[in-house]
Amino acid sequence: MSGVGTPARVLDGAGVAAAICESLRPRIEDVRRAAGRPPALGLLLAGSDPGSEVYVRNKIRESEALGMRTALKRLPDSAAFGEALAVVDAFNADPGVDGILVQSPLPAGMGDDAERRIFAAIDPSKDVDGFHPENVGRLVQQTPALAPCTPAGVMELLDRCSVPLVGRRAVVIGRSDIVGKPLAMLLLHRHATVTICHSRTVDLPRVAAQADVLVAAVGRPAFVTADFVKPGATVVDVGTNTLTDRDRVTSIFGAGSKKLAAFDRRGRVLSGDVHPGVADVAGAITPVPGGVGPLTIAMLLSNTVQAAERRLGLRS
Ligand code: NAP
């Protein structure tokens, strides 16, 4: 455990993600032997969100680096919801597709409820994002399910870095369907005492400072400051925020920082939800980038392999 002033141990998400991917290779070979082809992921990218372009490109690159197949269907910003549904239906019906991923956000023109509706249309056995109501229910009931990738990745990181959970206090800031809620459930299943916080939580820093494991999934750069953190706590930073304002970068990271130098080269940098000053108080912390992000992709690949194995009867 570190205390105030001793820099926190950095939890190497990229390293853990690489180890997860390596461990998938023999399982991918088993699928190839049984099916005559490697596990295959169908992706739908609707619209032209720049972040989504990068995420989808990375997912395809990492899948193919492991010898898996990908099929990308693109739709324009102007596409109707029915067109997205038709892509999902085709992936559902295709025996050559094991996993289906619909990149969010969907174009605004598809309507407020489009994401929920499209996730519910995916065959649950191919739902590698774990967002289908059946998989959400299975997650809650702790029966075998494809778990959402970011929360599952956080759990892998905590386990592989030997962070104790049984009986510990975990505080998750954020209650989204894709991160906060499922992660809280996974922590609960591991016998942590879990509190979920959100924008209406009263006296958030005081609640957060009770945590042995503090997770920030807020979407606000440097939101979690040192006063949120119990000395020695493990802090997991899920936030992925792009900063394009030099003054903001300077105020968060400091005038002589590497981030500011990177900003001056590229005109933008990534910031987590956790302020860099937290590293002086926490016992362990995940970096951004190189923390939770690579794990999310590793768990997507893991879920795709798992879906293929189940469909082939190689696992229950
Ligand atoms: P989201 O759907 O926008 O949810 C954000 C949550 O933060 C909400 O529950 C919201 O509370 C809460 N919140 C917002 N402002 C708050 C405040 N002032 N005080 C307390 N809580 C506050 O976001 P998300 O999809 O969960 O993503 C969260 C972050 O993780 C984003 O930066 C996202 O880019 C990142 N992310 C990263 C990965 C990865 O692979 N690294 C994957 C997914 C997401 P209310 O519910 O009350 O509004």
C-alpha cells in the first residue's frame, strides 16, 4: 500500500490485455479445427463519428492480428433504423458469424431508443458486447453469459494484479448500462461491498473516499481528485476524454508535463476521469491510455472466441 506522497503502482492494462490475447491463440486454433474457419466478428458502423472510426479500426486490427475474421458493414449518417436492423438480422442468420458488435453511438436520426432496440435484436448467443436483455439478466443472476467488455476487462485487471475484493468497499462512479451498472454487479459477485454513485449523489468525495477500490466511469476529464481517494486505494480510471484545449491540458497536467508536450505535437491528448494528482494518494492506479482501453478490446476478442466455442459445442 502507498500513502500520501508515494507514487501509486501503475496497473498495466496493456500488458494484461496482451497476455489475454496470447491465451486466446490455442482456443482460436481449436475453433479453426472444429469449424474449418477461425472465430468471426461482424461489426456494424453506422454514421461518421470520428471516435467510432478509431474504435472500430482498432477492434478489426486486433482481431485480425490474432487470426480472427471480421466483416464490417457501414451505413451512412442518413441511414434509417430499419437498415441497421437488416444488417443485424443478416449477421444473426449467418452461420459464419460468431459475434456481433454494433458500434455506438448510432446516428441521432435513428431515434432516442435506437441503441436499446438494436442491442435487443442481436442473437443473444452472438451478443459479444453483452448488452442484450437476456445477457444482462444472466449477468445479474450469475449464470454463464457474455459479459460487457469494459467491466469484464476491469475485473481481469483487478484479478491479474491481485487486488483483493472479498469484503472490500468498492465505489463505482457512473451508472451507465455499459460500464457502471454491470461492473458494480461483477464486483458484488466477487463479494465486494458496492456503492454506485452518479450525478445526484450527495457529498460524492466523502462517499468515494471510503473505497478500497474506486472506479471512475464518468466521462469528465480529471473529475476525481485526490480528496476522493482513501490513501492506498486502488483507482480504476475508465474515462477516455479527448482534450483539445491547451489551457485545460496545462491546468490538469502542468506546464512541464509530458501530456502538454504531446498536446503541442498533436493538438489533442487523452485524459482519464482521474486527476494525475491522485497518483500521490492511491496505492495503485490505471493509466490513460494503456489501462482499461486495451482490456476492453481484449475482452471483445475473448467474448468472440467464447461465443464461437459455445456455438460449436466446445464449451457449455
Ligand atoms: P455515460 O453513459 O455518459 O455515464 C456517465 C455516468 O457518470 C452517468 O451515470 C452519470 O450520472 C455520471 N456522472 C456524470 N457527471 C457526474 C457528476 N458530476 N458526478 C457524479 N456522477 C456523474 O458514460 P459511460 O458510457 O459509462 O462512459 C464513462 C466514461 O468511460 C467515458 O469517458 C467513456 O468514454 C469511457 N469509456 C471507456 C471505455 C474504455 O474502453 N476505456 C469503454 C466505455 C466507456 P447520471 O446517471 O446521474 O447522469
